[in-house]
Amino acid sequence: MSNSATPARFASEGKGSRSRSRYSRGTTNFDDRAGEEIEFASQKGLKDTWVTRMRIFMAPYFAEFIGTAVFVLMGCGANLTYTVLTSNAESAWVGNALGWGIGLMLGVFVAGGVSGAMLNPAVALSFAGYRGLPWIQVPFYFFAEFAGAFVGALLAYACFAHSLDPFDGYNRQIYGPFGSAGAFGNFARPFIGNGAAFLSEAVGTGLLVLGIFAITDTNNFPARSCTPIAIGLLLTGLALSIGYPTGYSFNPARDLGPRCAAAIWYGSGVFTFHGSYTWVPVAAPMAGGILGATAYEALIVSRRAVVEDTESVSSSEHSSVSLE
């Protein structure tokens, strides 16, 4: 979701010239990343030991962990702020959307140069399928993102625990006038079934991934250094436009991690409430993300694809002429 740390860092120090997005279409080169990081560590006077190599190996996963934790901490914090401050949560919709959008923006700034800042298993899966993220890294990304979301939710609760006490009378409730579990895991509106909620989450995540693919495609109209801001605004826009039915999870880690954290205080009901709703914000974003990525790659023909097709046709015609 943003530029690679190593090429950008080398370029800034006069040690290289590559500056294109790490996960941009047609520009990935993951095999060289470890070697470049080791070279950079050597130039900085760090010994090539197993500790250095372990730090290099773990760097993208720690970046995903911290970036997701920051994202969820700010998002859940926004939810809790408006839960405590107002009895009408609907009036806080814009503030919540901005909180999640700014949280995502900061998370991308934190992790983008190291891991690409997926911060979302649906995005990581889509980038593995179409943008060169190695499949062997995908489970590690998933774990780091879920763990980061869990810790971010714990920190948000720790910051607001004493504020929630006078709000609900020391009685944590999942739903109702004094319910606050929805600040962590999402719940669809009472009048929306799981099928409709699945569709809403899938469509929202598809648009999110499609937008991220466009924003990071250097052969289309990329945001470049404004990528974190653009992605944050993208999430805010989706929250304001189509997020109302389900609370706009669009991210399995952002929902399941905080939901597991909430179970510590709210009990196992957070998993069974609303017809065992838990599976919807996990499965729907994964399906929607793949569909959004497929739609972009199949239907959006960027300049690179046009040039490659033209060169291919020209080469074929030249070969035909030569044979004649």
C-alpha cells in the first residue's frame, strides 16, 4: 500500500535508483529485499549475525502488527468516544468515520515503508493473488494483523475503562442503550439479516481493494507520496456512503481481533449475538476483496498493459514479415 523501505532509503542516500511502489503492478522484486536489507545493515555498521537476519526477517510482520494496532486503537477509540459522549450514536457517524480513516492513514504511514501496510487480511490476500506478495508470507501477515488488532483493542479499552464505568454502571452490555461491545466488534443493524450483511461487507471490501489497487498502480494514476492520505480518505468515504448497514468492518482482522478482546469483558455473547454474526465480517471481506482485485486487474487496462500489448503485436507482426 506504499513504497518499499529499502529502495526509497537507498535512493535517499544515493545508493540506488529504484523508487517505485513495492507492491505496484509489474514492479515487485521480493527476492532481492532481504539481500538489500542486509547490505543496508552492513553499510550502517551492523554485523551480519543471526540476530540481524532475524530482525530483517521479522521486520514486515512487526510493521504489520504495529500498523494494525495503531489503526484499531484509533478506530475503536473513536467508537468509544462517541459511545460515551452521546446517547445518540447515529449523530457520531461522521466522527467515527474520520477516526477510522485517520487511524488507517497513520497505520499506513507507520508500516508502509517496511511491509507495504496491508493491515487487512483481505488486502494481503488480494496482493498475493495479483501484486506479487509471496504466498508463503500470507499466513504471517494474517497472524500479525489479527494480533495487532487484538492489542489495539486492548489498549483502547484500557484508555476508556474508567469512562465506561459511569456510562453503563459497571455492567458491560453488548447491546441496548448502554451497550458498548459494538465499539470493538461490528454488529449489523437489528433489521438486517446475515445474508444482506454479507453482501454489504463484500461490496464495501471490494470497493476498498479496488480503490487501493488503483491508488498504488504506478501505471495508472497513483497517489505516490499521498498514498496513506488517499487510502484513509477512501475508508472514510466508504464508511459514510455504504457503511451504515453493518458498521463497515471491511477487514477480518479489524473485526475478529477486537471481538476476541471484547469477549474478555463482555463474555462469549459477542460471538453469538445477532444470529452468530461473527462469521460475516470475516468471510465477506475475504470474498469481496478478491472480487474487487479481480475486477481491477481484469477490466482496468493501464498504460503498462497497453504498451505491452502493442509491443507484443508489433513483435508478432515483425516475426511474420521475417518468415515471409
